[in-house]
Amino acid sequence: MRKRLAGRARSGARVRSGLDVLVERGFDSLRGKRLGVLCHAASVDRSGTHLLDILSSRRDLRVECLLAAEHGMDASLPAGVDVPPSRRKDLLVHSLYGSTRPPWPKILATVDTILVDLQDVGVRVYTYASTMHECIEAAAKYGKQVVVLDRPNPITGVRLSGPVSGVALRHGMTMGELARLFVAEHDLPSSCVSVVALEGWTREMWFDETGLPWVPPSPNMPSLDTAIVYPGFCLFEGTNVSEGRGTFMPFEQVGAPWLDNRAAIERLDRVRPPGCTFQPVVFTPHSIPHAAKSPAYRERVCRGLRICVSDRDTFAPVLTALWTLKVIKELEPGKFRWRRQQFDDLLGTPEVRKAIDAGDSPPTIAGRWQTALPEFEDYRTGFLLY
């Protein structure tokens, strides 16, 4: 059994989230404002107390409505499932995720400020940054303000990788920094967004070095270990290889009933992607009501491989995932299939898929986005807070 990486805290580390800072300031900037609150299960302070419980205990604050992103406020809905409107703590919960677009004029007629507190995982395709983006655009349009309570990028703010599509796939930014970037990108008034910054966080910190509690921000993000592999192994959602949904180690193991997993591992061991090893596993995806109702290969035995991260500082999740995809495709050419549109959407380009089909090596493929990454890194400097 491999050693788990999460759970390590720096000696004396006392990072304060934006929520912790706002509590320490006594919510002074929000008194008298009518608030809409966008939050989820991970919107907790250092002691684990949820934002909504903190707000409900204060009589000097006016919360008029709640807003729910993908997975719902309790992170209890599987990916892609419509979030229905509901009520919580006698407040209407407006859904910001589903087939019906949110009634922004109706929502914003009742509030002055949207308070956003969402834990992200530092990957462009993860859901919450796009929801925050939509809130910012709506607020700017109707003359309202967004206040972002910042939280750490759990996989550090110094490592960037993957193609750049607006931002890099692994972008190394916090939600507060992304909010500042979105304002500039869309030429919105700078006054429409303010950020309550972290205190004590430095960019090289992993989440388990902050002293903050990890609460799964979505059903298939149970741990920091999952977040570490996610920038690369989320790409398996764009294939007919199971990405481990329906098991208790999503994204940390991939496989299929038709995969010769030991042969795949032998080939990967020759390549030796940095910072990790691979273990053969057998798993059976099951329907998990709040995480994976209909996972790929449900109730079928899958032969797979587990990604065992031995050095997260040298581990390259996107490059490792490309090697794994290439090996599986070449090993099982008659059985491996792309979900083309989904895979291309995840990367923001069809060129990676086409390059793998053409037999290009993952380092060659990665080299094609290396010129764009320094440009993005330089561009993002103007929006960084730490």
C-alpha cells in the first residue's frame, strides 16, 4: 500500500482563508449590504464551521438568497447533473448549474453583493471558476459587486502545465487571482470585484502544508491526492477508459475490462515518468448515488493501473497522463476509443489527440505548449496576489 501524501502540515503554518480573514475583520465591509452567497461544502473556516452557519449567527448581516454551483451546496450531486432550485435556512437557493440559465435580473434585484467562497483545485476544466466567472459578468452588467473569499490553490501556485486556452490547464492561480484576470479579460469595471486575500499562504505551498481542513469540494475530489493527479488524469473522461469514477479512488486509477494492465505498466516503467510509479489493480465501478450514478463499465471488472505519486514536486500529471494514454492506445488499438469532442474540450484543442494518433511522443507534444506557458506566466503576473 502506498503512502498517502495528504495530511502533512508545515510546522507552525497558520494560513487564514479569505473566510477566516473576513471573520477576524468582523464582516465590516458587508454590513448593511444585501447579500447573495455562492458557496459549497468546502466553504468552511479553520475550525470546520461552514460559512452559512457563521452568517446565520450574525444579526448585522442580511443574506437574501443563496446560489448553488455544480454538485449543489452540499457537494452531493454527481458531475453533469442539473442542480434544482431549493430552499435552505429559509432562503431560496438559485441554481447556477443546469439546462436552464439562472434568472440573473431576478436574483440581482434582491442583492447588492454576491459573496463567493468556493474551493478550487487549480485546473482550468474544474467547474467552479466558470461559475464565478458567470457571476462576475452578471454583477458587472447589473451594477452589483462580487466579493471573493480567497482560498489556496491546493496543488501550489508555482506549477503550470498543459495547453493554454485563456489560462493554462494547470494554471497555478487562486480563485481570487482568477477573478482579477476575468475582470481584465472582459474589460469590466475593476470596482465590480474585490478579493479578501489569504494570509500566510505562499505560492509553493501544497494544501496539506496550510493547516486548513480539507473538505471534498466535489464528490469525486475526496482528497489532496486526487487533486494532485487530476490535472492529467481528468483527460481519461474523454476516452472509453474508466477514470476510476464509481470507486473510492477516482482519477488515481484508470482501467477497462479489455486492458492488459501488466503489459501497460511494463511499457510505462520503461518510460519512467518522473515522480511516480504504477501498480496493477483490479476494480469494479459501482453506482455511487452522490458521486457516480452511471460510471463507465458499471459492475464490470476492470483491469487497471494505479498512479502512485512518490514525489509530488517532480510529478508531471499532464505528461504522465499523455504517456498512459499513448501506451494504452498502442497496446489496445482495436479497443481504445476517443470521445473526441469531450477530450478536445478538456484540453482546449484537438491537436493533442491528433498528435497521439500520429504517434508523437508525449515530450514532443508537451514541447508544443512550452512556448505558450511562459507567455501566460508572464501575463498572469499582473493578477497575482501572493
